[in-house]
Amino acid sequence: MSISPYAAHRAALLERLSRDQIAAVIPTATVKVRNDDSDYRFRPTSDFWYLTGFGEPSACLVLLPARGEEPARAILYLRERDKEREIWDGKRLGLDRAVDTIGVDETRNIEALWEDLGNVLKNQENIMWRFGDGDAQDRQMLQLFTKLRNGARGNIQPAKTLVDPGPYLSEMRLFKGPEEIEMMRRAAALTAETHTGLMAKVTPGMNEAEAEAFLDYSYRKAGSTGAAYNHICAGGGNACILHYIENNEPLKDGDLMLVDSGAECDFYAADITRTFPVNGKFSDEQRALYQVVLKAEEASIAVVKPGVRFEDVHAATLDVIIDGLLELGLLSGTVEEIKEKSSYRAFFMHKTSHWLGLDVHDCGAYNVDGKSRSLEPGMVLTVEPGIYVDPENEEVEERWRGIGIRIEDDVLVTESGHEILTKAAPKSIEDVEAACAGSQGHARRQPIGQNA
């Protein structure tokens, strides 16, 4: 991905900041300790990456609005080159190269950030800062703001307001440009290919952990920045736990396996869920519930187009799932009674969609002026209906218990309708069973760890 999209994002934000006379301070993430002296792999904050494309830790972007004859400016604080530290921790871009590489107006040493900001933000009445990303940084910003607010005693314009970046950056990030969409297409294609490969490899007796390892291996081997979120590799009744991430139990013959996993490319996420039989063939009960979920997903995707309200996608899913559960005898009563009492939530307890982008649950408001917002071109959302029959639900026949099914795709809203970014992942019963048998419908491949 070229640097130009990030520069374009900065320019667009600076235009809005200049209009509203707001200076922005946008730090990247801090390195997180895993345990003792071991750290997690670093991942920049999404806002910072969106505006810079710069992946090193210990950095901060400061955006100053245009004022009178002074043009808007972007200052990047980052680490100096340090040969000794680079031997231990990896290469650094350094201040000298960052102006041309990142395209900012100026670079400064991150070590001087908080002392320097007192002068840089002098006479700025409004300062943008996202609270909640780190207690220490929040305290430093509050101390700085207090100092700037008291600046009137020194005959300067005092700071008056701390502004949340959400209404600015979150709304910008909700609408994806061509380069961002291409990154998401790449992430979706890799994820679909990996899900398909996993279906062919899973066999009874394997452990959920082997499936998780295959996902990580496939994403990293292909050059992805890694998994976009913790994998869900849930066999049998574990699929009824919506955010199951233990992934450490054996996979049993006759059970389904639910896999919710997505790669990210340049930190842009895919998010796919597929459910398939561990032994390669759906049972009658599994097939019946799967068909309901598939029909619900197809109905919901069909309504995605500009002008449709976000809540309409969920409404389409809900109607199909309620009808299906009534037909199969898992629910009773009228549709109106079921909706009024929310009795369907015993089997379908989550919403159908969320925004997708640099974060798997991406930013952007779902309601505008108190109403569900309308879909517009450039938005990307998931569509992910499910049915989950609790293994301990004694109100249904035993044959249904412990079946958990979710089907999830990533959908781009286009000018004329929609594009399913993840359509390459097998989804129909016939395609899923064929993928479980191997790409050509031959005998199932060797399990992971057995000459795979």
C-alpha cells in the first residue's frame, strides 16, 4: 500500500480541524507486556496507522490547524536512530528519513514530546485527544491541558476544550477509499482460502488447537500482518459460546466445528465465520438448522444497498430465523409473540452486523439523530446470523442440543448495491461438504500434524 492514502487521510482531517480550529494529538499504542520481560507483538493504534502508515512504537502525530496566514502542519514525534538499540530491538526509521517517507511537515524526538507540546499547542483553544487508551498518557494530557488553560496569566490564548476524536476520525474511517477496499479484498481472499483449506484438514480426533495453529500459520505465511482478532475454533457445544477462544478440546465425530477467524492485511481486517461437520457430512438436524442460518444470511445480504437502514439487515435475518425455528419446532407461538417476548434470543442472541475496517468491530456510529443510519457506498459491514442450541437446554429435544451454527461474510456497500468480499469461502451445504472432502472432492486430506 502506497503512502498516499495516509497522506490523503491526514489532509482531510486537517481540513476539518482547520475549519473548527482544533489541534490534534494522536499517539500510537504503547508496547504491552505479556509477562515478566516478554512483550506482545506491537500493533499501532488504528487511528494513528490510518493517518501515518507508520508501524513503530513510541510515536505521536500532532496536527495543527491553519490559522490566518499560517498553513496547517503535521508534526511526527518518533524515535531517533540508535545503533545499539536497533541491534537488540530492530531497525528504526529515524527523524531524518521520516519527512520524505511519511510525508509529514516536520519530525521531532519523541523523548521531548510532553515538554515540547506546551509550546506547540500554545494559543490552541481546542485540543483533540482520545481518553481511555492509557492512564499515564491521560494524566499527562490533563496536566498539560491544565497548564495551557492557565496560560491566560501569561497573556496567551488559554486552552478551553478537550475534543474527542470520534465524531471526526470515526466517521472518516467508516467510509473506505479504493486503497483501503483493496486491502480488505486481499484480507478477505486470504481468509477465505484459509477457511477452505482448514475444512479439508479437520478430522475427528484432532484438537481445536491444531486448527488455530493452521490459521496462524496460513495468515503469516501469506505475508499478512497476522490475525485480526482471537480465533474462535469451537467444536460441538463450544460453538454455543459466542466468544469461545480457549481452543483446546478434541473434535468429535458427528459434531460441527464453528470457525470465526480473519486475517488482516496492512492491519485492515477480514472477518469470516464458517461452520462445517468434523467428519465431512452434516447430520439431518445439523443440515436443517444450517439451512435456516444460510437462508437468513442470504436474505440479509440481499437487502444491503445504499439507502437501506443498518437495522433492516438484522430485521431480515430475524424474520427468517424465527420462521425456521417455528417450522422445526424449536419455538412455538406466533411471530408477533416471539418478537414481543424476545423468546428467539434463547437461540439467536446477538445482532447480525457490525462495521469492519482497521478494527474488526470498526468505528462509526450506528445511529444518527436517534435513528438507525442509512447505508452508503464505501461502508463495509459483516452479515453473521446464527443459531445456538445450548447443550443444557432441556426445553428442546436432545437431538438438537449442542448444535451451534454461524455463517458470516464481509459486505461492501457499492453505488449499485453490494459486493461480498468473502464470497470465495464455501457456504452452501454442497460446497462445504465438498471442501471437507478436499478441493477436488477426493478423499479427505491428512490431518494437521500427520504429514500435512
